[in-house]
Amino acid sequence: MREVRMAGEELTAESSRLRAAWMRYDSRLLDGYLVRDVEDPRINLQSILSRSFLIDAIWPDEFTALIREEFRFSICLNFILKALKTRCPQVNRQSILNALADGRQTCGDVRIPSYLRHAFELTSRDSQGLPDYISQALVGPVSDENVWLPDCALSAFEQIWHSVLRHREASRISVLEPGCGSANDYRCLYSFGVARFLEYTGLDICDKNIANARRRFGSVDFRIEDFLATGAENKSYDFLFVHDLFEHLSGAAIELALSHIARVTRKQACLSFFNMADIPEHVIRREGLYHWNRVSMQRIRESLLASARSIDVVHIGAFLRDNYGCTDYHNNGAYTLIVSFDTD
Ligand SMILES: C[S@@+](CC[C@H](N)C(=O)[O-])C[C@H]1O[C@@H](n2cnc3c(N)ncnc32)[C@H](O)[C@@H]1O
């Protein structure tokens, strides 16, 4: 990768704005706001992709079938979540369950997608040894009316992975996560039983996030660090994953962050974006202390290709449409890029 630099003053100014942008929030809010609803890492497709990226790195190709089922689980629970949140009187837990049990294609005015009907068939017959997570989502207890999905359904794959990995042995892989928030994704790496196979380091520029992360996981390497100024050695991590960082950086900082990723990662990086598009240039939008960009997939790809061996671009909506017939994914700007580097 070509060397990328930002002028010292420009970098210092951007870093202090970024720090202030995240530090203005209350610690409790930071601890919870990115791990609920569609962001809940148990059902968020991109969080599942990051976990499966690591699982596949540890046990190549061994869990492909289970990972595919977890993607299906994600779209089904996201559909139910969205349907319930409409608060439409004709669409409630019981009416969705009845429609599925009757094999109907609609529930009130809502179309029941074929992937949900298919998953209901699969799980309610127990033909694949999968838990009946759709019925659980529709009949399980919820603590109050603003909690849309019961924990027993949300945790269905957490329990599966935990029991599948419980007796496994494997060499640990080193992993860096810049912008780790309050251990938002690490929580599930831990509860799913993946964390013990990782030598994990999480970085965040915001002290409050790192305090939250350390409170949960006192012995894990969580550091207050600006990734734009990271002093990590070249190729010091086998794997890296990151969620939702680039949208908040200036154009120069995007390039700098990409150059650090290429420099510090030895094997593969899994980069997730929530606002990306297949356009030639970034749309850089400054909003107060930070940015709220539409990131160009083409530009990111081009920058990384200077040092990467290959890049798989996954447009989440297209991936779900092509593999599961799911055409209602909530975010058309969601992309995950799997970047492979030459290891020698
Ligand atoms: C949108 S949040 C995403 C948090 C988490 N990755 C997730 O997806 O739930 C962006 C995170 O990146 C952190 N961040 C922003 N700029 C950073 C930088 N230069 N170095 C390290 N962390 C940074 C913020 O403090 C915040 O926790």
C-alpha cells in the first residue's frame, strides 16, 4: 500500500474532534445503543458475518452449513422485528404465527416472505436439529412491550455456537478491532464461545467506551487508542475486523485508516460499512464534530488493491436476495469487504 500521511495538525484536530464526538454521550448510552434492535449482534447480519469470518479462519470451511443457517435466522428475526414494530393491529405475534401455521402468504396487509415460511417449515419440523426460533420469537415472553423479541429466540444461535465450540481445541489467532465501542461485538464473540480462540485487541478513541469494555471484560486487551495514529507494528495481527468507522472520518482519514489496516494485518481483514454505495467517489459530509459520509465502494477497493491480494465485496442486500430470496433487507448501504493480503 502506498504510504499515506496526514499533516500533523490536521490529524490532531480530526482526532480530537472524533474523541469529543463520542465522549459527549453518556457512558450508559454508549454501552447499549449499538447493541439493540437491528444492531443487536445476535441478529445483525454484519456482526454475524464478522463472527463467521473469524470462525472460518480458525476452522476453514467446517461450519459453512451452520453459518448459512445463522444468516437465515438473522433475516427471519429481522423481519419479525420490523413487522411487530409497525404496531399495526392486524399484525401481532399471534396473527403472524397463525399465518405461518396455515401456510398463508399474508398477514393483514403484510406479505409473509417465502424465506420466513421456508424457515418456519424447517424449524417447526425440527428436521435439521435447529431450534424452533420463529415460534420462540412469536410466543416467547418479553419483559415489556418495547422489547420486541424474546431473549430465548435472540439467543438461539448463541446457544448453538456455545455448545458446538465448547469442547473444541484450536491455536489462537490474533485479532484487532479498531473502533470496538463498548465491546459491542466482543460481547457476542465471548458469549458465543469464540473469544477463547482469539488473542483479541480492541481499540477505541473514546475513554468511556473502553471503560465500559473493561468493566465487562477486565482481562481482555481493550485500549484507549486513536487508530489514525496507531503505533501497531507492521503485520502484527493475523486478522482485523471493523464495523462502522469510515463513515465518520474525513476523506484524508479514510485513506490513512485504510493504510494502517493494510500495514498491520497479516492475513485478512473484514470491513463493514453501513453507508456505502457503488459510486466513483466518496460523498464526504461534515456534520458537527465528525462526518456522516456515503463511502465509495470503488474508492475503498482501489485504495486497498494497492496492497491486497484480493477483495470480496459483499453487498448485504444483494447477498440476501441471491441466497435467500430476501428482498427487504433494511439497509441498502450495508456492505462488508473481505480483504486478503499476501502473507509473505
Ligand atoms: C459507529 S461506532 C461503532 C462501534 C462498534 N464498532 C459497533 O459497530 O457497534 C464508531 C466507533 O469508533 C470509535 N472511533 C471513532 N474514531 C476512532 C479512531 N480514530 N480510533 C479509534 N476509534 C475510533 C468511536 O469511539 C465509536 O466507538
